[in-house]
Amino acid sequence: MWLSFERLRSAPELTAGMLIGLITVVTLISSIPMFVEASNNKVLSQELGAIGNTQHPAFSFLTLYSRLPGTTVQWSEVQAADAYFNSTVPSTMGLPLTLSSLYVRSDSFSLYTSDSSGYDIDQRQALTRMQTGFLRNYESHITLVDGQMPNPAVQDQPIEVLVSESKANEIGFRVGDEFTIYRKEEVSEIETIPRFEDRIRIVGIWKPTDASELFWFLDPTSFDSIILMPESSFASRIASDKPYAVVYSGWFQVFDGSKVEANNVGAVINAISRTRAQIASILPRASFPISPAWALTRYMESVTLQTRVLLTFSIPLIMLALGYVVFVTGLSLRQQRLEIALLKSRGTSTRQVVIIYLVQSLLLGVISLFVGLFLGRLMAQLMGQTRGFLSFGTGTPLRVVVTKLAWQLSIAAVLLASLATLIPALRWAGLTVVTFKQYLARANDIPWWRKYYVDILLLGLSLYGLYQMRKTGSLSFLIGGQGDPLQNPLLLIAPTLFIISLALVFLRIFPLVMDLVHWISRQLPGVVALLSFGRLARSTNYNGVLLLIIITVGLSVFTSSLAKTLDNNVSERAYYKVGADVVLEEAVIGATTEAPYGGDTGEGEDDSATIGLVVSSSDALQIPGVEAASRVVQVSVRADTGEQGRVWGIERLSFPDVAFFRRDFANRSLPALMNELAVNQSAALVNREYLAAKGLGVGDVVTVRVNNEENTRIELTVVGILDMLPTMYPDTESTMVPFYAVTNIGLLETLLGYPMTGQIWLSVTPGMDVTSIITDAQNLGFRLTGQTSALQEVQTEQGRLERVGLFGFLSVGFMIISFLSMLGLMIYAFINLRQWTIQFGVLRAIGLSSTQLVSLVITEQLVVVLTGMVVGAAFGIWMSYLFLPYLQVSYAATLPLPPIVVQVAWEGIYRVYGIIGAALLIVVVGMIRPLSRIRMFEAIKLGEAQSL
């Protein structure tokens, strides 16, 4: 332990480098569960808050059991269910029970004066009809206007009951009145139900103390027609196995859900499911109209998807951080090879050398564990403040805590990183002074990964993963959280393997390129280029830093392009769904509307006649903020071969000014397609899938019929082919090939015989208030029934915590990647400064000037770094085009439209270039002074020490 600690102290720059790498690993791995926990708790609060905004608290449960015609609600069933609710449900839920109530009522009875009795009661002379029932624990929630609380029923005595104040005022009930409740005999082919007769006495008149109180899960006015009595009275005098005895029962329970968080919500959902299953076995027709189950289930789906998304996109970053740790450890061990040889020569075994390095790694791991968890918490908070890629806000921070899962993953990451640092140690642990001398005397050895073609194997695996992605079209676990990401782990790591394998393959080629450049440099005057490219062609010392730069730059480009592509896809999906900035829904011809959006119909105005007047879309240009407007209508049609479909009628001149259109929607531009519609009035653009299925093409005629009473026939001449168009979605429920067509609105109006209303698509200036647009449109005479806005859709999607977490992680990951690339370059340069000092000292002794030495360093560093930057960026762009189309993220269970179009984030490339360029400048400036002051005797002494 002491020796390990002293070795860490003796090389502070190496220790700091390894410690930073380990801290980065822990920070990355711990921030994910902490952010997911914090953000999901916030989402859970929002979901439950949405329920709590209604008249019931979030964790309210209402179970209803009512009699259907021809059935009977058994009192024994109600008692069995009630026993389960009282004894088992609270322990099953695992939450404190704050309120529990039971409401049971019978069917209606006729009320007669107390002196009426016998079979000769005439029901037509009944005072009124009322139901009997009880409400458990009602005593503290009502106020007696007159009288007293009823006592349990006594045999042969009238049942003491309560009536509501409003019912007493309506009928004229008074305290002390006695009545007979009666139900005549019912005879049917199935059974004979005997008559029922009993006496009641009104002992109190009540009203709710607070009608808005949580206790009243039903409106208190619902109890006006109920004769309330004690529960025991109902059980002994009313309840029976007759159909009229119990027709309705409802259990209302409220639990304290303040302790429900992301880590235990699954247990609550399971408890709700078990409770429902058990109740269904007791009461087969029970329903559950009030329950947080739907919100909790939706929340769990969000948790699952968010966790899988972050897991998928975090793997490259975590693997890079681990690779950085191995890289720094390898640099450290190359410097300490002589020390290992000396230790072995003095009796230290290989096992003891490995233990020394293992203890060092564990010491650094313990420090990195606590520091990394602290930084991981800060990183999770920073992720919660993300507004866009590398854009952070100042809103309310997430309440982040260090979770149990964060501890577990961090400890596992530390152990994994510690084992990763042993990989270089195992290579050199067997050195002795003799074998070390032999190693120095030999030429550069071939790296093990090159010797065993590991790079080719990894490239093959990554390409096979790409092939699997192309077969499925997407990663299913990123689409609505469906599927298991661990079912095929290769898909998770394929992008990372691709960039790593490409970088390793390039390291095979780089020496050959340097050999060629070195041969060319021989023909040039001067020695700087000759020596620089000669060193680069022969030495493998630069492999580590070149590999690090290629991978970090490539992943930076991939990460920033991923963020830009996903952000752009969110906007495009919103515009594809809506069609334009704002879409106003018009009332149908001949329909009557009632003051849409709060507008008033003028006195004496004929709604139907007014709606029949179609306002021109050009009038919408008078609305402040509207830049373009176009009318779009739709009719449902069917082809002669039976396929159902739709035909869009558009105004071809103004449609391109408002509609969202992308180049892959058709094989021609939108203006060109609109020009084709001008050929004749029946010209149409038809979807490619239908034309291919029917063997049709441009110039053919397609006949369809409108789904109306007249079966209006439409002949459409195909002048263009569409692959996609906004608002066109495939019918996933039908097995038939869908039919979609776009034609001139004039054709539809001519054939149908009336001006058509549908939608007004608008292009508006950014920041316009949609509400004001609606108001102004109504003032111009547009009759509107609704509106949608792509601008609002985009804003809503950008505010989702799932998106915030993804872009937050990508932003922080980009910064960490850039930081590691800069740090790795600096550590590499300064660790190798001693080796360069020895070599350049000899060069100085044979006549090279200080200026030539500095030029040699700058040339070598520039070649390595610039090569890594250019090649890394090229690989990152290639990787983006190959893998990004299959990394769509959707919160629905279907593949979203339109598909991803890869957007290369050139600004991300410029950022990482700037960061690495700054690191290179620091390295060059930091090395100029010591190298320019090299003395020959010092270099010789260092060389002798290095070769001892």
C-alpha cells in the first residue's frame, strides 16, 4: 500500500491524468441514473398533478359495482369485497391510507304514510319514490340542520334515517315523521320477487359541511334521493339476495403518495394490478373509473424509453473514457518499465508487481468514486437545464439525489476501469533487466491488435451490426420503448466499434503513408522534414495519441451530428403532422356551428347560409403576421378495385408557399409538381405504393368514387408520383394498399357541385400568437372549428424532459469528449518530453540548431494532430451517414414520419478543432523552452539512465 502510494506521488502528472479519466467514467455512468431518477420524479409529479387538478387527489381509487338488468348484486359479495378493501389493500399498496369510504344503495322504494300497510297499498298514491343506502364515516362531514344522528335499527321498531335538506324542503319532511317504504311483488317467467315493506322514522335533516371536501367523491346532491341510515341498519333490514336490495356499491380510498418516486412506482403499479385482479375475482362486473394507474403506466413507459435512449447514446462516451484510462495508464507504464525491471531484479515477483498496480488503481478508484458521484450529480442538474445542444438555461433545477443504482453502477465502473488499467501492467509485469535490454535493442514490436487482426475483426462486427440495423429499419427499443436493448447488444456498440476499428485500420496504413512522404522528403532540401517523417514512419510511440484523436474527433462529430439530426427531425415530424406553420379547421358546408372559439353569432343571422359562403384564402393575407395562405380540402374515396383512400384538393399556386416539403417526398421539387397540375384540371399526383401495386405510371388514368350518397365518380390523370406528403400516413390497420392523390381543388368543387371548405394552411412570421390569428380570421368571416400549429407542436416536443435529458447528455458528452482529447494530447506530449529530450540532445550534439529542433517538434506534432483531426472528422461524418438513420427516437410505438435526414454538424467540427488546436498550441509553447535549452551532457546522462 505504502509503495503504491509513493509511486503515485512520484509521477503527479500521470496520477492526475489517470484520476481524471476515472472520475470521468464515474461521472458519466452515475449521471444517467441520477438524471433519470430526478427527471422521472418531475414527470411523475406532473402526471399525478394533472390528476390532482381534477376534483380528486392523485392517489384516489374508486371502485364501482352496480347491478345490470337480469342480474343480482349479492350482499355477501359486497361484504367480501369490503373486507378485502379494509384488511388487504392497504398492505398491498404499501402506502398510508388517508381516507376510506363505502357507499351502498338499494333500488327505489315507494314512500307511504305510516298508517298505510298491507297488500292493498295503491302505488299511485305514494308520496314519492326514494332509495335507501348508507355512506360510511359520513358523520364528521355533515351538519344537522335539525334533529339528531340515527341509531342502529332495533327489531320491530322503525329504522331511524336522515334526509337531505333540499329533499326535506321539496317534499316537506320533518323530524319525527314516520313512513312506510314499500315495493310490490314482482312476478316474471324467471322468478317471483316477494313484496317488501318496512317502516322508517326521520330523526335528522342534514346538509354537507363542505361540499368541496375530499370526502365527497360523489357530488353531495347525488344523495338527495337517498334515505341515509346507519350501515348496520341497512345490513339487517334492507340487504338481502333480492335484486332491489343492493343495486350499487362504491369504495373510495385515498392513499398518501408523497413517498412514491421513480424507484418504487413499479411496485405501486404491480400492487394496483394485484388489487384489481383480486377484486375482479370477487366482483366480476366491478369497474375502476378513478385510478392513477394510467398515469403511472404512462410514466413507466417514459422511464423505460428514456433510460434506453440514454443507455444507447452513453455507451460510446463510456467506452471512450475507459479507453482514455487505458491510454494514460499505458503511457505511464512505458515510462516505468525500467522501474519494473529493477523491482524484478531485486526479488519482486510478477504477481507482486501486478498487485502494486492494482492497489494504485483501487486507490485512485476510491477517490474517483466520491468525486465522480459529486460531479455526476452536478452533471445531472446541468442536463436538466438543457434547452438545446450546448444550450443551457437557468430554470428551476432538478432535485437530484445520489441513488442506489448510481452507487452500484459507479462501483462497477471503478472496478472495470481498475481492471482495464491492469491490461498494460500485465504486459510489462514480467520484465527483467535482461529482457528490458533485449526489448530496447530490438526494433519496434508489432502491436498485438495488428498481429492478430483485431481491427479487421472489430470492423467486421460493426458492419454486421449495421446490416442488422438495416434489416430492422430502426432500433426497436428506441421506438416507444418496445423490445429489449440487451437482446442484441451488438446493435448498441456497433457505432463505437465502427469508429474504433476504422481508427485501428488507419494505424496500419499511416506508417506506409509516412514512408512515402519520407521518401519524398529525401528529395527536398533541409533535414527537418527528413527527420520528422522518418521518425513518424519508424516509431509506434504516436499510435496511442493518434488513435485517441481520431476516436475523440470522430465521436464528437457523430455526437453533434446526432443532436442536430434529432433536433431537426423533431421539427420535421411536427410539420409533417400539421402541414404548415398554422392550420385552421373550417366548418363543413351546410353545418351549423355554435360560436366557435367563443365568437357570437349575430342576431338573426342564418348560420347555414353564412357557412355556405366560402371566404377566399387570399383574404387570410389580411391577418397580421400571415405571410402566405392556401386552402386544402380532403375527400374520402374508394378505388374501383376496393382500396380506400383520400384525395387532397389544393390551390396549386399558393400551396408551395405554405406547405412543408422535403426533397425525398417526391422525385421532383414541389414547384415542379405544381406545374404538372396545371396541365389539365384532372391532373393528379398519386402515391408510388399504389401505382406500383397496380402497375400504373405517369399518364395513366385512375378512377375513384367519393364516399357520398351520389358515389361521385372522379377520373384522375397521373402527372406525378409522391412518396410522402404532409398529413399522409399509412393505414397500419388495413392490409390493402392505400390510395392517396393530390389534385386541383377546382376539380373537386366542379364534380361535387359546391364550394368546399376544409383547412386553411398558413405561413406566419416567427413568434406569432395563434390565438390572435384565430380571432382575426373570424373577424374576416372565416368559420373555424379548430386549429393546429406546427410551431406549438415543436415547442411542446422541445419541452419534454425525455428530450431535455437526451440533448443534455449529448451536450455534456460532447464537452467531455473534447476535454479528454485535449487532455490526452497534452499528457502524451509532456510524458514523452523526456524521450524527446534525449533524442534531440543527440541531434543538437551533431549540429542541429535550436530553431531546427523546435521546427522538428512542431512538424511532428502538426502531422500527428492534423492527421488525427482530418481523419477523425471524415470517419465521424461517414459514421453519421451510416448509423444515424437507424437511431430515430419516438415516444409512440410506431416509426415516425418523415424518416431521419442526416445533418452534419459542421459547427461541432469547428468547435472540436478549436479545442484540439488550443491544446496543440499549449503543447508546442510548453515544449519550446526546455527543448531549446537542451545540453549535450544532460541528454547523454538521461540516455544512460534510461538504458540502465
